[in-house]
Amino acid sequence: MNKIAKLFVTFISAITLALVSFTSSFAKVEGEYIVLGSAISLTGKYSSNGVHTQNGYNMAVDRINKMGGVEVQGKKYKFEIIYYDDESNPKRAAQLAERLIKQDGVHYMLGPYSSGLTKAIAPVTEKYKIPMVEANGASRSLFTKGYKYLFAVLSPANQYLEVAIDLAVEKNGGKGVRIAQAFEQDAFSQDVRLGILDAAKRTGSEIIIDDKLPKELNDMAATLAKVKATKPDVLVVSGHTKGALTAIRQISEMKVDVPMLAMTHCDAAKLSKQHGKKSEYALCASQWHKNLSYKDKFFGGGKKYARDFQKEFGYDPPYQSAESSAALLVFKDAFERANSFDRDAVRDALVDTEMQTFYGNIKFGPGGQNVAKPMILFQVRCKGDDCENRVVAPTKWASDKFYHPIPKWSERS
Amino acid sequence: MDFLIFKAPMLMVQASLDGILLGILFALIAYGMALQWGVMNIINIAQGDLVILGGYIAYTIYLWGIHPAWGVIISPIIMFFVGWGLYKLVINKVVDRDLFISILATFGIAIVFQQLMNFIFGADVVVAQSEYGTTMLFDNSVTLPNSKIFSAFISVLYAVALVIYMKKSRLGRAIRATAQNARAAKILGVDTEKVYAATFGINAALCGIAGALISITLTLHPYVGLPYTVRSFMIVIVAGLGNLPAVAVSGMGLGLFEEFADYILGTEFRIGAVFLLLVLILVYRRFKLSKKREYLK
């Protein structure tokens, strides 16, 4: 019995030793691999967008590796990513970031999905001085904390719907408009709201309804009744996918006539698929659209990216995937310009990033946000029951004219 | 802005109707909770998740091309067996223990259900389309989605049917007897085990109906169950156990209160206002709530 116990103990210690040496071998660069780490939401409430993010990362890793990888000091390296599931939980995300850095020895991080989780991870990467390129945290507060190792390829949240207000003012002959707005009470939506407040001030517009929707609410009837009574020129709604779907459902059911409706998260909500023609004429803020004419040598243009993505994963890429792929392109570019694996050298190279990718131009501002890429607006347009998103602003990329004002419900078939 | 509602009296009509229609739906969920709370002395934290599961059943048949309104028949049938199964698997082990154990157990069930729904149906927010159109009143200044009217009507229909069933049927009498005194009922030959299972099944079926109605009036997501639990809990606390008219009134009352709080205090305070009301009512009822089980009237 004693012998067996001893044997057992030896066996266990051997395995532990092997495991320890195995994990510690996952240093920053292992053989021909540059190891990146990411805690990502594969389960829990963000899991669909978490998977979009992961698919975007994986797509770019495959592509870069296939096309010769990353060249540093004359040697070719390939990317590899260690993923952990953060269960859509900020606390878990922060723990996992710590684990990636301390146990797995990761020296470069990719962001998680959502502003909330990025906020949880950023203090950790900052503490260990780990450069993190993130693609899915747009909250303005991420870029005002003075983080030195955080880089975001996407436009900050306050820019999401500013364009829509400009468009409304333009349609109103340059005069200010009356705005009704309803935003969920979370960091992201409130940042979108701040953007609208700025735009309203800038254009001399008046905000006549300013509702803050509770997170657990999925009924906007009261807000919409107020909209009906006050007849604003534009209605702005942001409350993630739930907000977008609730808004369209109740606007169509309550027959709320408003000349212009601007929202976020139409893409992720599969708005036109779930609500069909009811969602027509809605304006949606988006980080990216496949019809934009940006180009790079890895993915070609947006359309080619969308085709390849469709082939690989079986669905049309949402912008969450596109921006995630772009994050890898940024890392590759930075490694090659730094020509070193020193974290601070890579970080300095990231600061100087100025490039075009299929997703858009990328240049980081002092807070780490991307300042080179405008947000775009698309409008849902339908032919029969077939609806699609057409880019209407900014004018440079527009494929269609902006349809204004939205026809009244009584005139819509 | 705050007093828009007083400037436009039609808003008052709109708010009242919205509040009442939504309140009736919540009252149905709350009635299920009151029923099994009264009979089994269990506070079911998973109530909202049962509702959402019921909604997903309706959504699934909608995806198959069947009108989601059929969900109000199919969903409760399936959910009855889900409830029955849950009782046999978990609830029967906690039914005679103290309240804390049952809260813990149903909380666990809630988490498992959320993750399962997330796994099966995905984390996307979904809606089913009823295409019922809209009723316009007072020269289009008050609009009522027919789906909401439909859901209130169905809720009332089922509630009335259940009351009659409770009064007239053998099982209904057995359930009421068990609620009044489980031990005495057992001595007199009532199979309380079966009564408990049936009660939990009926509760789950009620959740199934409510879920199917929510799929055509609001939105579904694996993690939105908790607000429904909290709401029905509040309604039951206000109304007391096993008193259907009180549950209906308190459901509509809370719905109304919430709508008016939205207009007068602002949208950001509507949930807060309801919770404040709950605290006041709890303080008031502090002395009234005794440990003994109340009986179904």
C-alpha cells in the first residue's frame, strides 16, 4: 500500500513538473511562434459577439501566417493565440489576463469583447506593461485614463452617432434640429449619448427628450409615447441589440412617425432579418462596412474579406470580426517596424502606427483610440421583403442616397 | 419635460393602458409563483428563467413556420413536463427544508437554465413576429399593439380557467387541501408528493404561457429572466399568497405605477421607484407576514 502511495506521489510530481515546464515554455516568443494572449467571451451573454471577435482574430492569424508571417531581425515568425473563456464576466477577465501574463508568460495581448471587459483588463496589462491592441472596446473612458499600453483600432463610442446629427442638420437646411434620445444606462451607450450632446451643442440643436433606459428594461412604450407627443426631427436610440430590436418592434407597433431614426447595434441585432420591412429606413452606426474601398495586401478589400470570411465561417462578417482581424495587422506591422520583441520597443512602434487596412486607416491618438477612421452610417433599405444595409454617410463612401424623411406608417405598405 | 403627461392628457390614457396590459401579463407569472409558494413554501428564483424558456419554445415553433401564437398552447404543455421533471429531480429534496435552501436550489436551477438556453439558442436577442397590427384610438393619438391586447386576453383566459380548475377538479381540491395543511391532507389520503409535482408543473406551464406571450410582445434573451422573477416576487409580496384577485390588482397596479413614474420622475427612475414602493410595502407588511403557510382561497 505504502509503495503504491509513493509511486503515486512520484507520478503526480512528475506530471506537475512536466506541466510546469510546459507552461513556462509558453514565453513571449517560442521557437518560430509569437504568442499572443486573449481572454474572450465564449460563453455567457456576450458569447455571440465573443465568437465573432475570435473568428476575426483567427482569420487574420491564418492569413498572416500563410503569407509569410512576421519578419523580425531577418527571421520569419508566426502568430499564435492563447485563448481563455472569460464567461462574459469582468472579474474573470481580469483574472485571466493576470494568468496569461504571469503563468503563460504572454507579452502581447489582444482585447476581449465589449467596453466593460476591456475596462477590466486594461489596468492589468498596464500594470505589467503589456501592449494590448483591442478591437471591441469603444467606451470613451478607456481613452481618458492615460493608459500607455492600450491601443484601439476602432473609433470611440462618442463618435458613433454624431454623423447622424450632422446629417439631420444638413437636411434641415443647416438649422438646428429637435432631438429625442433614449440610451441604456451602460458605459457604452452613455458615451454615445455624450457624443450626441456635443453634436447638439455644436449645431445649435435642442434635445427635447433625454431618456435613460434601465438595463433590465425591454419595454420602451413610455419613451415612444413621449416621442409621438412631441414630434422631434430625429430619434436616437442606443441600447445594444436588445435596444435596437425593442425600438423597431415598438415603433412599428405604436406607429410612431419620426422623420429620422438613428441607432447602434443594428448589425449585431440582425435587425433587417428579424424585423424585415419594419426596420426599413433605420440609420445605423457602424465601424465598418464591406463596401468601403480601403485596401491592404493581406485581405485585399472589404468585399474580398467578406467573401473569404463567409467561406471560412459560413456567415457574413459583422464589423466586430473585421476590426478584430485588423488588430492582428496592426501587431504585425508594429513588430516589423520595431524589429525586436522588446515590449517597450513594440509599444513605441504601436504609437507610431500609421497604416491602411481593409478595415480602415489606423493611427492612434494620445489616448490610444484610432483617430484616422470615421464612423459610417448605413440605412436599411428593402426591395420587397429583401432588406440590406446601404452606406449613406460619410458622402465619400456612400453607395446610396440617404432617404429622408421616413415615410409615415400610414403610407407604408 | 417632466410634466409632459399633464400637458398632453392623451398620454395619460396611453400610459394607463400600457401599464395595465403589461401588468396583466406580469400578474399571470406572479400567480404561478404565488401558487407554488403557497403550496410548497418555495420561492422560485428560476421563475423568470422558466418564462424565458417558455418564450424560446414559442420562438422555436415560429422558426419552424408555425404562428408563434400557437406557443400559448404548445409551450405550457412542454413546460408542465419540464416543471414536473424539475420537481422530481431537485425540488422534492428541498420542499420541506427551510426557505433559504429552496432559494439556493432554485438559484442554481436558474443558472443552469440560463447557460443551457445560451448554449442551445445562442446569446442573440430574438423576437417572434405575430403581425397582429395595431389598434388606434382617439384619432391615432393612442396606439395599442394588438399583440399586447392578445397577450392580456390570453392571460386573463388562462387565469380564469385555472381558478375554475382549482375550485372544481379533484386535483385542484387536493392542491388547496395541501396548501392549507399538508399533514392533514396526507392523513386523509392525499398523495402530497403528486400534488407538489403537479403544482410545480402548473407553475411552469403558466410561465410557458407568459413566455410565449413575451416572445411576441417584447424580446427574448437567455439572461433576461431575473427581472421577471423580481417583478413577480414583488407582485406576490404586495398581494399575499394564493389570492388571485389581489395578484391581478397588484400586477396591474405595479404596471401603472411604473408607467406613471416614467413620465413624472423620468425613465431612469422607473425601476427605482418600483423598488422604493416595494421597500415601503415590505416594511408595512413586516408584521403581517408570518411563517405559517397561507391557504388558497
